[in-house]
Amino acid sequence: MNVCFFRHGLAVEHGTPPWSEEERPLTDEGRRKTRAAARGLKRLALGSDAILTSPLPRAAETAEILAEVLGLPRPRISERLLPGNTAAQILEVLKDTDTNSPILVGHEPGLSAAVSLFMSATDAGSIELRKAGMAFARLKTLSPRPRGSLVLVLTPGTLRKLAK
């Protein structure tokens, strides 16, 4: 299984009325930059076949943009991708999926911790995904815990340059 970890795009700042933390949507700039990053992701032709997303609006909007640009089915919501979940909880979503190459859309620091746990025995790695940035990994095994190798990490700026 191949797994793409994709952080949500630029969202309305924390504490901006009238949005609560859970309701914050992408900004216009966030939508534009996420769409460009998605076009760069498409050029990589990673073979993604499904999108699983946090239910929060900023992640769900990001996932919808990815699905549209990549020509994938409508994203599926997973509570396991909510902020505050541990890396192990986030990776549990892989045990419930019937896809071969999902894109997981979520939040920091959980996504980066999940990538680190995926690659090593710890979730305290040094990877930090930027908004609309991604990491791509190959899964070797799901049991007794997910293990794999990191193939690629790209910043949103690099993804946008690939789109050109």
C-alpha cells in the first residue's frame, strides 16, 4: 500500500469571528494555493485511488479540491483524522480502508507524527508538513504496527511549481 499524507490548506486564522476552531474554512488564498498544489500532485502520478479526510471544514474542503483535480471519488470522512488524535490512531484508518493508495487529509502535528511512526518506532520525528504540503510513503506491514518507508516529502511551494 502507498499512502499520501496531505495537510489541509491555509485556513482562516485561529480566533477569527465568527468561526470556532472546528468551523474554520479555507481562505480564498488557501483554496487557490491548494488547487495549485493538487495540480502538482497530479503531475507526480502517484496512483492515489481514494481520499480519506478529517471532517473539519478546512480539511474537507482540501479533500474536495484534491478529489476534483485528481479525478478521484468523493472523499470519505474519518474521525480518526481529527486534530488531537495520536499518530497510532491516525494510522488505524489504514486498517479500515479497502484502497491500495489512499490520500489522508488532516492536521498538524498528528499527520507528521503519523509519518514518523510509519517510518520508525517513534512519533517524535523531525518531519513537519506545511499547509497544502505532502509526504508519500510505502507501507510494508500494518501489523503489529504500521511500518514503511518514506519516499517523498514536498512543500506546497514545490507542488505548485510542479503544476506549471
